[in-house]
Amino acid sequence: MDSRSWTSTCSGGTHVVGESRVPIKQGGDIITARQQGRALAAQLGFSSADQTLIATAISEMARNILVYAKVGEIIVRPEHNGKAGITIIAHDAGPGIPDINRAMQNGYSTSGSLGVGLPGTKRIMDEFLIVSEVGKGTTVTMKKWKT
Amino acid sequence: MADPRQPRTTLALMREMGLTEEVVARRKAFLEFGAEDVERLRGLHDLAAQYADGVIEDFYSHLLSFEETQKFFTDPAILARVKAAQKQYFLELTQGQYDAPYVEDRLRIGVAHERINLPIELYLGAYNFYLRTVMLRLVEGYKNNPEQSTATLGSLLKLVFLDMGLATETYLFRRERTIREQQEAIREISTPVLPLRERLLLLPIIGAIDPPRAQQITTQLLQSIRAHRAKVVVMDITGVPTVDSAIANHLIQTVQAARLMGATVIVSGLSPEVAHALVRIGVDLSAVNTVGTLQDGIEAAEQLLGYIVSKAGDTGTSHNPAGS
Ligand SMILES: Nc1ncnc2c1ncn2[C@@H]1O[C@H](COP(=O)(O)OP(=O)(O)OP(=O)(O)O)[C@@H](O)[C@H]1O
Ligand SMILES: [Mg+2]
């Protein structure tokens, strides 16, 4: 069964869009993650404006990883749950966020930045879930559906 | 060994690569490398000591019979030294201690190979020969106990893969670091501040901006504003691949610092889509004077400075005294 579906995928010539994982360890990785997200969004048929929103959301989360947790990972994958969409997961095993409600407020920043990354990203995505535990790390799972 | 600073360098490298005790323990767990393996390898030590010289001889005659590897050993003194180091390495495989100093030692091997630019496929190929040479002797030594022979071979394979993983990872890590350093060096020299006209500076930014670079750009810009007594600066970010809220924050701060020195900054090259995304995220770009293209930026700057910009033809008519 497995080998059959694999063969048909290959011989059919249709490229199956899959998941990609980008480790975030340094500044350049943010660009890689952003590009991966944009490329997948384009393959899924998102409009150019949406591709930019998706890429920007990825930048925000990847930069948070780099600044606050030092290392982590961005996963982008297609979503075929009846409707087409994209899922982005930003995960790190960093210090975690002590007060998520506060972190989700506009203007709250512990690094002297604008403090809009988390609340703003939530605004531009359709679904946004943040789970964080002090000493354990932070995981943001977000989705955008094709309109 | 000749360089007393060497061990410290590897220790720092180990930290940089994030090879904590925990991480190493995870790797061993993944390889299912446990106490029995340690025991088996230790049990192999006497036998290994007996055939060490033979293995090393075979190994180097193999390396010397190939052009690719031969060239690393043209100096007999070097050959003698690496043979001695190789023997030590060989005996360490069965010494029964596979803790932090052991890992550090494997990294040192990776560093040494990367430094001489030994291609990774030669490293792996040579390791394969080495392993086969050892295998023959191990099977021979344990011929009365085939079960023990297989089990020990399994333990040896686990350790060898741990070693190869560490050594190749060191390779990659050092290469990546070199590339990073080169990129940084290029970036440092690639943020020129160009005087375009009197009182007008152009600051084209190419490549990603991160906090240290943002700081460097701001400092350089402020110095140039003073040196040229500039009134207007066009900061072109067409070549900046990512603009998110943190980068926008740096831009805003640079603009504000320049304003304190009496200069207006015009930011060009921010694509409308990126600007729109930033605004939706909640970045307040109102303090920043943005225009589409570099051309727009220069025109806006000239207007601010009071230059009359008009087409050559228009200038011709209005300044032609004979026309009146
Ligand atoms: N992955 C993370 N790990 C730990 N803390 C985090 C993480 N992401 C965000 N935070 C905390 O939440 C705060 C708010 O994050 P948010 O991205 O909204 O703003 P910011 O990063 O401070 O500024 P901006 O994103 O506007 O540049 C951060 O200042 C930080 O204290
Ligand atoms: Mg942020």
C-alpha cells in the first residue's frame, strides 16, 4: 500500500507539498523560515498580500525565539482540513513566559522593543494558540485559511 | 598536544555546539549505548593493545596507497606524529571511559581534520577501512566465542558512530561559523554612507539587520550627519530581506536619533505589502517618512532641500533668456 501510493505520487508528477522544519539558531535562520513559509503559502495559492502576512508572522515568532529563547524551531505545514490553509508552529525550550496575558498586550516588551509581535501576529492570523511554561519553553501554533 | 591552548579551545567549542552532558547522554541513549557496551569495550582492551600496531600499519598503508589521502602525509615527521596520535585514539576506544573528556577529544579530531581540509568523504571512507581492519582482528581474537564477538562488534559500532557523529558535526559547525564570520565581515564594510549632494546623504542597506548591526548603522549614520552637516538622509532598505516589528523598531530609533541631530530621514524601498503587514501588526510607522523607491526617496529629499527638480526640456525653456 505504502509503496503504491508513493509510486503514484511520483509517476503522477504532482509534487506533494509537505512540511518543513527550520531550526532557529541565528539571524539568517529567520530569513530561511520566512522563505519556507512564503514558498509554501504560494504553492497553496495564497494571495501575494497573504503570503506577506504569513511571512511576517513567521518573522515575528522566529525573532522571539532568537531573542528570548536563543534556539528553537519553526515548522510550516499545509492544512487540508476541509478547507486549505497553512499551519505554523514556533517552538522553543527557552525560559517561557511568566504572564501570557501581559505578553499578549500591545506595547509590553521586556527587550525595549515595540511589544507588538505577539498581539499583532494574533491579529493577522486566523487561529493563534500560545502555550508557555516557565522553565519549559514556549509553543505558538497558528493557522491561516485560504479565503 | 604541542599547543597547550588547544584543550581549552575545544572545551569552548563543546559549549558553543551545545554539547552538554545531557545532550551527550541523549545521543548515547539513542544509540542504545549503555553499561554493557562499556563493559564489552573494556573487555576488548587487552586484545586491542596487542593488535594496535598492526591495525595502524594497515591503516596507513591504505591511506598512503591513494593519491587523495597520500598528500596529507608528505612529511615523514607528520606521518610519525599522526600514527602515534592514531594509536592513542585507538586505545581510547576501549579504555572504558566515554565522558566529557572523551567527547572533547573527539571534537579535537574533528577540528584537526577540518583544519587540514580533509574532505568529509575521505574521513568516512578511511574510517570504514579502519573499522574493517579492526573487525577482522576482533573476530579472530574471539573465534572461540562468536556470540561475544558479535555483541562486542555491536558495542564498537555504537561507539564509532558516536565518534563519527561528533567529528563530522565539528566539521560542519566550524564551516558554518566561518561562513557566518565572512558574512559579518562583508556586512561591516557594506553599509556605506554616500554624500549625494550638499547636505544630502544616501544610506543603502543591504542584507539582514540584527541588533548589533542596527547599532552600527545608527552610529555610522550619526557620525556622517555630523561630518557632512547633512540635513536629509535617504535610507534605502530595498536590500533588507526581513522587516518585522523588531527591525521596524530599530529603523524608528535611527530616524529619531537623526532627527535630534537636525536631519530628516526618508526611508525608501519598503514594499507596500510589507508596510501594510507591519501596520496590521500594530507598528506605528507615522514617525517614519516612507516612500516607495530609491528614486522617490531622492526626489523627496531634493524637494526638502529646496532643489527645483524639473525635466531638462522645462529647464531649457524657463532659463532661456532668448525666449522672452
Ligand atoms: N519565545 C519566547 N520565550 C520567552 N519569552 C517570550 C517569547 N516570546 C515572547 N516573549 C516575551 O513576551 C514579550 C512580548 O513579545 P512580543 O513579541 O509581543 O514583543 P517584543 O518581542 O518585546 O517586541 P516586538 O515583537 O514588537 O519587537 C517579550 O518582550 C518577551 O518578554
Ligand atoms: Mg517579538
